[in-house]
Amino acid sequence: MAKNKFNIKYVYLKFFLCMFLLSFYWLYQYNRLEANSFKMEFRENITKLYDTIRKVTPFYLNTKTVLLSQGTYTINMVSVIVNQDSKVKKLSSGINLLETEIKRYIGDDYWSISVLQQSESNANTAHFKPLHEVHRVLNYEFGFDTNGISRILNNENMPTTYQAFAQCDLKLTEPYIEQFSEQKIRSIFYPIYVNKEISAMFVLDVKASMFTHWLDTFNEKRNSFLDYSDGLDVSMRSEETIEIPCSPIDNELILSINMKSVLLVSFLFSLFMTSIFCLIETAAFRLIDYFAIDQMTGLYRRDFHEMKLNRTSGKSVIIVDIDDFKSINDQFGHFKGDLVIKEVCRRLQKNVRSKDFAIRWGGEEFVIVLNNISHSGLINRTEAIRHSIAAGTIVGMKVTVSIGATTGKASSFKKALKMADTALYQSKHSGKNRVTVLEGVK
């Protein structure tokens, strides 16, 4: 059959490897391009976040003050700790608006907002949303320190004096563990100046997972497989390094391609495509078999191959005809006759090489077309066919066949078929159940 002309498993393997290499190459190149896209998106996000934080300055400068006694207040969901009776900036509405806008960029990675207001007296005021235990401790430490904000600037190596054209007027710290919640966070410090003098400190605390979540969101949106690398595995790198602005320490992120994910997706895609190919190929062969194969005998149909064979030459031809088949039909009926034909074809196919064609040429007549067989080989092949059919009984009766064959040589198929038919005629008129092989001529 057609499938026997090539090793189908080898074809499937080649197809799988081809799909795997193509999908791997495409995914790898796609992720390299997406790494550059994420780099630009990262810059845009961090810039928008910083610009949003800077909005606190004009709001702080233009908001009114209110006289509050010493104590802790909750104003519009913002906690205010007043360490000494003093005038306090009304910042709650601005903090709420700022929180809403900041969450647009960092989502659930938001941790808290703090505004430390430095008063003229020996006390400070602090606004927190939300109020964490660590804020109470910090207020205890800096609440009565007139130089508290300056100490923070010094500890964070930030300028303590106003700089009109400062490139980085704020600072993003490296990740650290918050002592009470044990949450890993980063802080963004932004000093607020009034008349070039330090007046307040804005602090945004975010979860250290913020950058990871930005990348996860990007991967989900763009179907990419990017990771942050520690820089040690060069083979995983995408050759994209992201600089984190206003972060003096650990200010670089190295993007890498998650090769495990690329390999897995390539494997699954290739497996899926190979399965589809297998189904299509199987359906195609079934369709071809439906038109090309005689459904009763399993041999090829004459009308499917005769025209193609007529254009060939150099074929050896065997014609097999069941002896006295008409009397079998007349005596035992067509049902028994069909069973005889099926069993004869089954035994015949056992003696046909995979590269040869066995065709049901007529009702009880069969043609075998052979390639590259010698005269002696043809005699042995035809005798083997005759013997296999004559051995034993078929559906309870003795059945024999007469065979005519020719080596064909350089003859056309039509001439070889005619010569094999002449040989069959000789076998029939020589007593049946015998083989006649004629040497083909040009």
C-alpha cells in the first residue's frame, strides 16, 4: 500500500522536529523583541509613577492649615499624628487622590503613603495612609526631632538643600524587610521645599514585588516569556538591561528569556501540529483507500491504477485467475463465491512484496505488477502464489488458480499485460492449477 513506500514514523519525527525548530526560533525572536517593548513600558510606568508623586508639591504649597491639638486623628481615612498643638496641613483629600492615581500604576503592590510635616516648634506632624505599626515607631523617633527630615535625607544620601534642576529630586531605595509586618518593600522619598527650605517629606512605600508584577502583567498581556535574571546565566539573557532611575543601589534589572517555557511551548505546539498532521494524513489515506482499494478484497482497484500503469514500461506482470469459479458460484451461491475470492486474495497478498501492486482486475482475476525481479525470481514468486492457494481447502472446498506471467523487460505495460494474458491462456489449456511464465521482448 501507499504507506508502505516510506517509513511513516520517520516522516512524523521529521515533521515534529521541523515544527519544534520553527516554533522555538519564532518564540525566541519574538521574546527578544518583546524584551525591548517591556523596557520601554517599564520606563513609562516608572516615569508616570515619579511624576504622580511630584504632584504633591503644588498641592502641599497651596493647601490650607488647621490648628489641631496633640493626638491621633483619622480624617477622610487618613491617620494624622500631631505630637504638639500646632497648625497642620489639610492633606487628607490630596493623599486620597494621590493614592488612587498611584494605584493605577502599582495596583496591589501599594503599601502606604506618609507625609512628614516639619513644624517650626519642637514637634512634627505625620500623615499616614494606612497607619502601620512601623509608623508609630518612626513617629516616636522623629516626632520631636526638628532635624528629623534632614536626618532622613542624610541617611539616604539625598541632597539636603533645594536644587532647582536636580535630575533626581526623589529616591527609590533598595528592597528591605519592614520589621513589624516582615513585608519586603521599597520606599520612595520625595522632599517638599517651601521657599527653598525643607518643609516636609513625602514617602511612598511599595511592595518589592512591584517590578515583578509589572513584568508578569506584561507577559500575560503579550504572551511573552520574560524573566529578571541575576546576570549569571548568559544563555538566558535577552541583551536588555533596564536602568531604574533615581535608585543609586541595585539600579539595574537584566531581562532574560525563560527558556524552559519557550522549550515547553515549542514542544507542545509541535506535538499538537504533529497530531493534526497525523489526523489529516490518516484521513487522506483513508479517502485515497476508499477510492483506490477494492473494499471486498483489500487489493487495488483497476479503474484507479490502469491509466497510470498504461504510461509505464519495464514492469513484470502476473495474472492470477481462479479455476472454475463460475461453477463455484452456480453450485454454492454467490455468498460462498465471495468468501472464496476474499480468502484467495488474503493468501495472494502474503506472497506480494510491499513495493509491488496487487490489483483486482476482474471478478475472479487478479493482476500483480512487479518491479525489479528476475525471470527465475518471477517463477518462484508465481509458484509460491499457486501453492499457497492450492494448499488446504477454502470454505470447505478445493480451490486452485491458473497463473500467467511475463518479465516485461523494456515492454510497455500494455504489451506485458497482453503477454501475461497469453501465458494465462496456456496455463488454462494445459490442465489448470499451473504456472506459465514467458520472457518479455521489446
